[in-house]
Amino acid sequence: MRSRVSISQILAVWACFLIPTSFLHAQTAKGGPIKIGPDDKQAFPDPPAGFNAPRDKVPHGEVKVVEYDSKTLGTRRMMRVYTPPGYTKDKKYPVLYMLHGLGNTSTEWTQRAKAPQIVDNLLADKKIQPLVMVFPSGDAAATAANGGGGRVQEGYGEKFTQDFLKDIIPYVESHYSVLTDRKHRALGGMSMGGGQTLNIGLANIDKFAWIGAIAAAPNTKSPAQLVPDPEAAKKLNLLWLACGNKDGLLRVSQGVHNYLKEKSVPHVWNVDGNGHDTTEMSNNLYHFVQHIFKE
């Protein structure tokens, strides 16, 4: 005998596909309403109009889909790599790795957040130096064949960490003309990628001098786990924390900020007026990339 499927069940299934990812992220927050503390202030103004719009009269970098063999995961995977205008193997470039949020792919940065256009414009305005940007698939379950990006992903933890450290970074450094010391290697991310950024970056200060976590999600380790040695964390050239004051996940970043402040670890704390959205990503990338790779 066949079981009947109710209208409500059908609608619930469709909701999984129709509800914006940002809403789903915010719903994972627990602990009550958003509470704004005395430190929760905007550290930098909103970017100027058109900062993330393509300009016809400026040089443009190139974004390519790159496949690599992950020995750690035993599968073939993909990432996107941005090379700046005039990229040449005769020069060495700093490299910025940017991690995406839950339920998304590397296109969250390259297409939705307009990272290539933001960097193209900043380069044209001579506000930053040329750099390579790498946008990995943050889900270890994603392959070159399936693309990844599911709502419920099991590959955001240690499996991805090992693939990132043992396969992605070595691949980039052997296939692109990039500098390989920590002072020329930066790591950033949004939401789930923000949590990954803190989890990976703060555990590998010997590999990264610049760390930027935007609207970190609850996959972020507890502050004491993230920074067991505050003196070591003080070796970072930049530790950037940001979140919107309308974001249900604000409490995660607040906890990290408060711990860092208590332990006297220098960091940027930028709380602007956004929610858990693409605007938060783009605005903070605009500022973050202008503060990295500085002497």
C-alpha cells in the first residue's frame, strides 16, 4: 500500500531549495536575540559606490576553474584561481585563499561577492599590490564531478583542513608563481568559511600571517581552543574579525573578539550594519585586501 504525501510535506521539501542560504545560516544561531555590546562598532566606512562593479576601461584579471588530485581525499577536486592583470611567471605574487559558506561553492566569492571585480578596481586605483586569489571548494565531499554545494555537508571539518594544507596549498605553490612564506600567504572566509578560516589559520600561524573571518558560523571552535597560546597569536600581522549587527550569528564573532581582547591579542573588530549576506562579504573583502601584505 502506497503512503500518501501531504501538501505540507511537499512544501517543506521545496522550502529547502527556496529559502535563502543566508536565512538558513541565521537560523542556526542559538542563544537568544542579537545583543550589541559597547565594542560592536563599525571600524571602516562602507565602500564607495561602484566598488564591486566591473569597469570597462581597467585591466581585468582572469578566473579559471582548476582541477587537482587530492591525495588526502583520494578524489579529483576543483577550485577557482584568480590571476591579476599582467600575471607573469617572471614575478612572484602573494596569495590569498578565500573560503565560502555552507551550501555554496567557490562561485559565492567569484560571482556573488564579486571578488575579481573588487580586486581589479583596487589594482586599477593602485590601492593594493597584484596578488593571486584561490577559491577552494570548502566541502571535502565535493568532487570535480559532483560540484558540491549541498545544504547538509559533512566535509567542512578535519577532512577539508587536511586537503587544504596538504593538497590545495602545495598544488597552488607548484603551479602558480606565488611566494611561499607566511608573510605572503593570507586566509579569509565567510560564514562556514569564516569558521574554517579561524580554525585552520589560528592553528597554523607558522603558515599564515594574515587571517580574516567574516560572519563566522557556529563551526568555529571555542575561543580558548582557537587561541591556546595568545603570545603566539600576537605574531600575526593581521587578525580581522567582522560581522553585521543584523546577523543572528554575531554572538560567535563576539565571543572570539571578547577573548582576544581579554588576552591582549591585537585584532580588527568591524561590526557594520549588514546581515548575514553578500554585502557583508564584499564590503569586508574590500577593506581586508587593502590591509594584507603590508610591511
